[in-house]
Amino acid sequence: MNGWVLFAGVLGLVLGSQAMALEPRARLQHMTCAGIGQAVAAQGQGPLLLASYPQQPGQPAVPGVLQGVAFTYDNALASIALFACGNAPAARQIADALAYAIDHDPEYRDGRVRNAYAAGPLQAAPVRLPGYWSDERAAWSQDAYQVGSATGNQAWAALALLEAYRHSGEARYLQASRKVLDWARRTTFDKGPPAGFNGGIYGFAAAPQVQTWKSTEHNVDLAAAWASLARLDNDSEAGRQARIARGFVEAHWDAGQGRFLIGTLPDGRTPQTQQSGLDAQIWPLIAIADAPQQWLQALTFVERAHGFAQGYGFKQDPDGIWTEGTAQVAAVASLRGQAPLAQPLWPLLLAQQAGDGWLYATPEAQVSTGLSVGPDSTHDDFLYFHLPHLGATAWAAIAATGVNPFTGDYKAH
């Protein structure tokens, strides 16, 4: 009897220590799931899109160009996260908005999504595009990037719609995902070499600019979305497109450095070797089925090149912590069986609380990515700010719940 009591006591200590170790992750899951869910509930019923940078009490003012802007990528992440959180009704409100936007664009009828829309309920056709009052111009203005259609955002809209199909079985989500992916196929394919899909369309309908560079990250996104469509609908053409996108990703693995190249120069062929993006390094590890074991070397590269303090930055030799990317590392490490890498990131992510269950995009005043927003930028102006951010919050929820956002799978490798 005494031996059993001793054994039970030791077992209790072991289980208790495990619970304590998991507590920050569980707290992060509860907080972020509740935060995103409450943001949806506050908007009422029906299709809606959430502001990527909501103006919250006591927080710094959101720059005019970002006020009331619902980025497609952030909302796709939020929908996927809400499904993983067990809040399917809220998740479907966002997925329904993405499907609605495809068919009710104010200028196009070709299946694309814009990079961003005006946040809020979608009450009537056409869907509203984002805009802001420019004091400098004394006029209503729109941002050329926001009204454009980047390739990766097409894929993320499709990934969210495919997740909605997995949970609901409703064919309209499958059909919507096929529309947006078909736009990407028709519009952005470039035979190379290497064959792949370019950056998409930048700017306004009157003068759209094709982004002729190719991004490793965009092709990762497309490879995952098309592979999911192929599996869910037994679609052989989707499978073929997935292999093209995957081939581009494979071509940009640099075995000598143990990392992925970020993509190509504007000629669509010459590798861009000077920069590194955190997402391009780690997303292939969970987005590409049967990823080669050597790709795990990218985690070592990330530790060396993207680490900052206890977290991670977007660019190589970063100037601060990128909360979203730090959550991405936690997600990838957890799904690939690298729990020790993820473990210290849970409390770090919790420390980025901005209130109402949201996380700051960065603890710094701002962090740079080393990238420009568009071809008319005069400097590297793609930045993240110390503001509550939907993308950071959604990625933290995704990481904490353990869902693979590219496949809907919860099984760790």
C-alpha cells in the first residue's frame, strides 16, 4: 500500500509538472480563441471581415492607411483559427465573407480576391474596398497594394474556404476555393525556368501591374491549397498545379546553406539570394506533404539568422520580435515534433497581450521586413507596428490549438 501511495505521489508530481509546462500554451489558446471569437460576435450575425488593426481603447492610433482595413490573409487565418478553437459559427461568418467577396467584387468578375477589404459586415453587393481620408491630398484615397491581388492571398483565401468545407461539407466552399485558385492559375503562372507562379497583380483596375518576381512563400501556399483541393475533390488538375508549385519550392532549397531562398528577382528566373523571410523558411515543413527530412535544417538556419532576443524576426538579422512569426515557429516546431523549440515561445507570446485577447504585432515600436509594399515604393516600407494585430493573434491561436493551417490536420509529425 505504501509503495502504491509513493508511486501515485511521484506520478502526480510528474503529471503536475507537465500541466505546469503546458499551462502557458493552454492560456494562450483560451485567450486568443476568446479574443477573436468576441471580435466576431461584436459584429453581429452574417458574413463579416475583421479589421486587421482594430482601434482599441488605450492603444496607439492606427495609421490612416490601416484604419478599418480587413486584410484577406489575416481573416483567412482567423477563420482557420476559429474552426480549431471549436467556434465553427464564427469561423463560417468569415469564410462566408471571403466567398461573397469572390462573387461580388466592384470591378472584376474573374474569381480573384483583393488583398484587403473594408472591415465589417457585408450587407450588400458589391463588397466595399478599403480607403481613407488623406490630409496630405485633402481627398479620399485608396492604397494600391490593398486593392491589388497578391498570389499568396488567393491561396490563403482558398485554404480558409477548404477548411470551411472540411467542417461543413457544403460544396459552395469547395466551389469558391476552386474559383480563386483558378484565377491564380490563369493569371500568375510563369513557365520559368523554374516554372511557378508570380507575385500577382498590384494596383488599381485602371492600370494593374503584374508582379513578375516569384515568391517561395506564395508557391508554398499554392502547393498546399491545390493539394488540399485535389484530395477533397479528387481533382487531378489541382494535383498537377500543386506539383508545379511544389517544384518551384524544391528548386529554391539551398542545400549548402540549409535554407530556402526567398524567391526570384523580377525576371522570374534569377534566384534572390540576399534576403530571407521567416515564413519561407518554415512553412514548407508543414505545408508540403512528405517534406524531405533535410528541410528540417531550415530550423537551424532560422535560429541563427532570424532569432531576436527570445523570439524571431521576419528578416535575416532582424531589428525586433515579429509576434506572428514567433507563433509560426511555435506552430511548426510543435507539428514537427520539436517541442523543446516551441516550449519557451508560449510565455513569450503570452507576454505580447494587447488586451481583449489580442496580441501586439511586435513589442517594438515597429519592425521591418526588408521588403517593399509595392513597385512604386522608394524604400523598404513593409513594416509591422506595436498595435493589436489580427494576424499575430490568429497565428498564436493556430499554434496553441495544434492545427496545421495548410491541411486542417492536428496530428504532429
